[in-house]
Amino acid sequence: MAFRPPRSTPRRVPPRFLFLAILILVPICLIGVFFHGRKVTYFLRPLWDTPPPPFERLPHYYAENVSMDHLCQLHGWSLRSEPRQVFDGIIFNNEIDLLELRWRELNPYISKFVILESNATFTGIPKPLVFTSNLDRFKFAEGRIVNGVLPVPSSRLKSLKDPFDLEAEHRRAMNGLLRRAGISTGDVLIMSDTDEIPSPHTIKLLQWCDGVPPVLHLELKHYMYSFEFPVDYSSWRATAHNYNSGTHYRHSRQSDFILSDAGWHCSFCFRYVHEIAFKMTAYSHADRVRRREFLNPERIQKLICRGDDLFDMLPEEYSFQELIKKMGPIPKSASAVHLPASLIENADKFRFLLPGGCVRESP
Ligand SMILES: *[C@@H]1O[C@H](CO)[C@@H](O)[C@H](O)[C@H]1NC(C)=O
Ligand SMILES: *[C@@H]1O[C@H](CO)[C@@H](O)[C@H](O)[C@H]1NC(C)=O
């Protein structure tokens, strides 16, 4: 064979060129890491972070008009002769529209709506008492609302070191408020954020069946900005408790059991752009607002219509496969099926939560 591939090409790169390439590439990498450090760290999450221990997923059975007796039996539980009382416990921030949606949705099943709000956020930013000043929107629940206010002295805000301190204080105040609301052993207690809404049939299952694990996480379908942008089923922090005197209000991992497909979690689902901006600065993700322009109303409006990330971050995933699958904007959904009934019934009022409603009004 006469033909021989040229063997020596790789060796022929002149050292001067290599030096030049390094001279150019190294600063580019450094600049990249400097400006996109978080993105690089997030992209490499599968290498440095481990996922939380897995849950045991309980299958969840439901169809319209199937008897409670049959539904309890399918879960391996038994029907009670009368329903348990249900208490809905919320530490409220500023999600006033979702609160109305939530309470309208759960209204027929809840004995007491227990709500705590403060004039400062966990991170020590003063806030108005949004719930107290909107009480007239909740006439439909009159007589069943137990509203507590936790005042935080302005002097404390400056010395506040750890947001965890204020959060713990909120949770202690919540425990007291629940007792004041008359909760007792054997009642169902929902612990969740305002935007984590259990579905009515989930509540009915918990109040009508015996044999439910005493502490049960609720797996919620996660949405961003509105029900037009379904993300995944990653939401797990909401819990349902069979209350006893040792029950303490929390919003973290509390058991290994999770009930599948138990409701909705709508993040940043606000009517007004300024509410989104407040949430971005005032809550636990405040450190992610790395540039002033992140709060620009036109920028926020553009991003929420595209389903893009407000903080210019990558998804929090623990495998490269999931991470790459979820990169880029959230695909739009045109379905408004299997959403809260209170949303469909009040579609005009809550247009911004429905497909096609991404353009926010001005207050
Ligand atoms: C629901 O069940 C009731 C009684 O079992 C029955 O009369 C009714 O027709 C059912 N409705 C639907 C929509 O299936
Ligand atoms: C919260 O309310 C209390 C009581 O009205 C008040 O003394 C305190 O200064 C307020 N805190 C903030 C951060 O506005």
C-alpha cells in the first residue's frame, strides 16, 4: 500500500501558537467562571451534590363519583363513620391572589383557616400586612379564619444574622395559633405555603379514611408564573398531619411517605409584576438577585411570557440527563383541565393564571 496517512501533524503545532491559545483561552475561562460562576456550579451539581433520600411514593386513586368507601379501600385504608376536622395552617407572605384561590378551593372541607403574617420577611425586610388589609376578599370564610400577626421590632432587623431565627419564631407562633384555633388530637393539619394547594379530593381522602400515615408529604404538580407553565412533580414540602400534642409546624422533610399527585404548587404566580419583584428580593432566594436589572419590570414581564428563569439560573437537578432536559424555557401548556375548580369558576378574575394570560396588568 502506497498511501500512508500523514502522521506528524499533531506534533507540528508551533509552541508559539500553543502559548497564544493558552494566553487567550485561560482569561476567557476565568471571565466565564467569574460572571457565570453560579451557572458553572449549577451545571456541575450532579458532581458535588447528592439528591435528598428518596420517598416511598404512595399510589393515589381517584375518579369523579367513585364512593369514599371504595377509594379508602383501594389505598388499603378503611372508611370512617364521620370525617375528621381539617385545619389549614399557613405562614403568609404576599401571595394574596393564590390565597383567595386556595381558600375558595378548600372552603367546603376546612374547619379553620389558620394564617400567620408578620410585618417583616424571614430575611428581615419590612412588609405590609397584606392579608389583614385584604380581609374583605375572604367574606366567604368568615367565622372560620384565625388570623395571627407576628410583629417584628424594627430594631431587630438590623441585628438579624440568620433568617432561620425569624423563621423559627414564625413556626413557634404558628403552634400557638393552631391551639388557639382549637385543633385537637386526630384532626388533619395541612402545613404548606400559600402556593402549595392540595386538591379537594386529597383532603377528602385524608379526612374520611383511617390508616393514613400520621405524617404524609404531598407530591404537588409544580407550575411557574401560572398554570400555563407546568414544570414537573418535584414539589414535596407540603405535609398532612394527623395532629397530636407533639406535632410542630414545619416546612421540611418530616417523613418518608409521599402521596402522589396530590395537588398544585404555583411558584411566582402573581397578578402584578411588582409582587414578583418583591418576592424575588424579600425571600430565601434574595441572594440570587445578583444584578439590579433583574428587577426591571420589562425584563420580568418578558421572561414570564417566555417561561424563562427570573434569576438566569440553571435548574436544580442531580443528574446531567435531567439537567439538560430541563435547560431553557419551560414549554407552554394550553390545557386548563385538572386545575383548581375555583380557578375555572372565576376564570375572568384570575385570567393571569390561565393559558394565554401571561401579560400582567398594572395595579
Ligand atoms: C354519580 O353517582 C350517583 C349515585 O351513585 C349517580 O346517581 C349519578 O348518576 C352519578 N353521576 C355521574 C356523573 O356518573
Ligand atoms: C412591626 O410592628 C410593630 C408593632 O406595630 C412595630 O413596633 C414594628 O416597628 C414593626 N416592624 C417593622 C419592621 O415595621
